[in-house]
Amino acid sequence: MLKRGYQMRILIMSDTESEYIWEHFDAEHFENIDLVISCGDLRSNYLSYIASMIHAPVFYVHGNHDTEYIDNPPGGCDSIEDKLVLFKGLRILGLGGSMKYGYHSKYSAPPFQYTERQMAKRIRKLKYQLYSKKGFDILVTHAPAYGINDGDDICHTGFKSFVSLIDKYKPRYFLHGHMHLKFGRTPRLVKYIDTMVIDATGYYILDIPELE
């Protein structure tokens, strides 16, 4: 049950499908969930299952392995890629994908992989939405931000443009996947200035307190 003084309960997830949810779903454990957010790299049927079991909207961005979504998007779920959506008073911005590290073919870029310049261009296209809504409260991505829980290899390097975005708009939360909690070696929650950074690996229930 959501405690008094809290605005919303969000189930966030990424990368690793939970056996607990698949095999032993307990409705009481997920009661009063207002919203589900996927930060990517989860099978389409997994998200569809969650949408059928939890009576709340499911938002998602793409992970670098979510190519099946192109022909088989998760049913009952909404992509928030390159969108700034308003949900119960919270402004949520979605920017999926990872740093470009591979090649799809000789003539085309791999799906959901971006150079730093390409990600910065995606953010520039959101300029009017960011201006009209006066920023955002939650940033949802797959990749981390550069220097904040990211890795040393090109695939897991974070985007510098995310750091600039957070520095400018100071959202309350930054939700990302991709890093698998650095395979058990880093904390789930990290504070960056005024923004709480959360690695969504597996699943995590976030209770958002009301603003004073």
C-alpha cells in the first residue's frame, strides 16, 4: 500500500526477466502500482504478460537487443521513445538505445544503437516539448549517462548528452538499464547532484514522495 505523503508507485525493470514474476506472480506484492516502466532489453511477451497481470499502464524504451519489437511490439504497452509524456502530473522523457558498437549491414546502422552525435540530435528535436512543459521529472533511458555507472567498453559507455540534459533540467529521477548493476558490483541507487539515478535491472518498486 502506498504510504501517506507519496505521489505514485512505479514498477521499473530492465534486462533481466524475473522468475518471481514469471513463475510465482503475487498480485499483493504489486498492488497499488500506478505505472510500469521498462528501460529495455526485455522480451516482448514478458512485457505483454506484465501488462495483463498488473492493471497499470506500461511504458517502455528500446534496449540495444530489442530488435524483435520492430515486428512484434509488446501488446498493451506504449513506447515513449523520443517523447515527453505527462502521467498523473509527472513529466516523463524517453530516450532508448545504447552507444553504437556494431554494424547491422553494409548499408544500414544497427537498430537502437546511436553515436553521441545522433543521441544529441534526438534530444535537440525535443527542444519544443521540453520548453512547453518546462522540463521533465523522470528521464527513462536504456544506456546510462557518461561517468555515472557506465562501463569502459564502447557498448556500455554512457552518453555525455544525458549528463548535459540532467545538468540543465535537474529531473527528480533518472532510470536506466543496460548495466545489470555492473554485474552485482554497484548499488542500485546513486545520487547525482539533485537527481536520483536508478539501475532498473530485474525490477524495483519506486515510491515517489509528493513534492513539498
